[in-house]
Amino acid sequence: MTDKTNMDRLKTLAVCVAVLATGQCVAQDQIETVVNAAIRPVMQAQAVPGIAVAITVNGQSHYFNYGVASKENGKAVTKDTLFEIGSVSKTFTATLAAYAQATGKLSLSDKASSVLPELRGSAFDNISVLQLGTYSAGGLPLQFPGDADAPDKMLGYFKQWKPTYAAGTHRQYSNPSLGLFGYLAAKSMGQPFDELMEKSLLPELGLKHTYLKVPQTQMGLYAQGYNKDDKPVRVGPGALDSEAYGVKTSAADLIRYVEANMKPASLEDPLQRAIAMTHTGYYKVGEMTQGLGWEFYNYPVTLDTLLAGNSTQMAMEAHEVQWLNPPLPQPKNVLINKTGSTSGFGTYVAYIPSEDIGIVILANKNYPNPERIKIAHTILSALLK
């Protein structure tokens, strides 16, 4: 057998994905055909300048890049382009909080004011850390009011805030809720949140190109975001911004993060337990089960179910919750997902651990969530046939 034959076979293996347990083999160009057909019409219809897609199947990563990271300089999107991922950041925050519990620094059952004494005498005497981490504190809003959206104003806001609902009875999706959850986790560990993330958690996850504050040396890779009017914009500072929506990362790092969530066995024991905690179901709203940061659905799942669980109504309105007692460890067959947006960026992450498949879609425009979910559902469905 010649060296050329060996090399040709290696190249074939490198572009071949064993699709789950079927024994089928899908070539890279076949995957690309599926991804192109899903991405390009949406990209054109929504005027998205650039999109990076990463797919993992059976531990093999595949990257597909479209358009430009900046319309001003025409630089092409690559797998290393940095995107703002908005609320997908909440899954990192949840992992840090779960790590704090796994290492004995924090108990999710603690009352918030016992972790942060400055909150004593407020509503947070009766609100647990877990309720903050699952948006069930009693109606904290989606965003901080404008006059409280600064680090030196947030504690004053929390001290005077009055719940709309009894703690634990309703889900109200909220940046202040999840942000305070992360803030308390960092307090329990005795270090600033940003430092814990960038110097401890992210390196332990094997992520070398993920940031809260993009270093000057990496600014050339930081995509320019565009708002609904196609004006250039990037996320600005705010109260608990790092904790709730502050992560910037690449398709290559984000798919590595997905792989760590699907197969955490190579990680240190406390981090394995932390990831399992984020995949635990705490309550249900309709067909969606709320984890820590992540949200999941019994698999197989219909497109309509995913659209309902990630709808504007789910994000903007309060919903009564059905707590799972005891909490439900990750079911065998489940699709785990999270959307994320800033003014100029839109992200979607979905993965199915039992099938060893996952997808991340990063864009430098905040285009509608339903379009992102349809793209992912189309691609995953094609690969799972």
C-alpha cells in the first residue's frame, strides 16, 4: 500500500462523520450542503453580516463560516472570530455557581442574604440562591431599570425591590436574577467574578479563547456587531454584565464547551459534578425543564416545542412553575439548549448528549430567535436521519 493511498484514506477519515450508531458516514461536503441550505437564506433575509457555525458529532468538530466579521473592513468570519454570546453566558455563570457548591463554598439552599449580608432586611432574606439561579425569586425583571444599571447602584436596587410573587412560585426570566446568582457564587469563593471565570473556570474547561473583557491583543478577532438598523454596536458595561451576558468567545471554543458538557469525564471531579448540577432539572414550565443556565426538553423534540420554549412569551412573561421533587438528574434522552443576544449579536447552542451531537451558531446581528432554532433543528434533523 503506497503512502499516497494511506494519505488519501486518512483524508477520507478526516472528513467523515460516523453519524451516531447507524454506521453511516457523511462526508464534510455533504454536511456543508446541509448547513449552507439552512444558513444562507436566513442570512440573506435577515441581512446578517457574518455567521460562524460549529458542529460536533461523535467528538469530531466541523466548522462553517459565512460573511464578514466587520462590514467596515471586510474581514472574513473564521472559527476563531470572537462573538458576544449574550445570555449563553448564563450557562458559564451557572457552572461557576455549581462549582462553588461542589467544592463546599456555597449551598444553593442558602438564603441570598446569608451569602451577602448587605441584603439583610430585604426580600432576599426569604429567597434562596437556587431561586435566583432558576429565575424564580418572585418577579425580578428582565433588565435592571436604567437608574440602577450600574455596579454602584445595583445593591440599592435589590435592597428596595419588592417581589410580585411568592419566592419559588413563578418563573420570570431575568438578568438581575441570574446575575445576582453569579455574584453570590463569587462572594462565596472570596474572589471577583471576572477573575474566577478567566483564571480558573475557563482554563479548567480547556477554553483558551473565551473572555469577559477582550484583551487588546485579541481585538482584531472581535467581530463588529450590528443592531436592527444595521448600525455598528458592541455590548456596553452594566450592572452584573459579566454574570448575565458578558462572555465573548469563538465557534471553536464554544463547541469545545459543548463537548465538555456532553462528555465531562476528562475534567476534574468537582467540575464534573458542577456540570451535572447545571443539567439537573429543577422545575417544568410546559415542555421545558429548567436547569441552571441550560434549559432542556425530552428528546426527540418537535420544532414547535423548541420554538415555544424559546419564545418571546417565555422570556417576557411570568409562568407558574411545577417543581420537581427531588430534582431530576439529566434524563438519558434530552436536548439541551440556550439562546443568547446582545444588541448586535445573536447566538444559539443546542446539543443531544445521548446522540453525541451538538451545534453552535454565532452571528454578528441580533436576528430573531425562531430563525436560529429553525436552522439548528434543520441541521440536526438532517444529520440524525
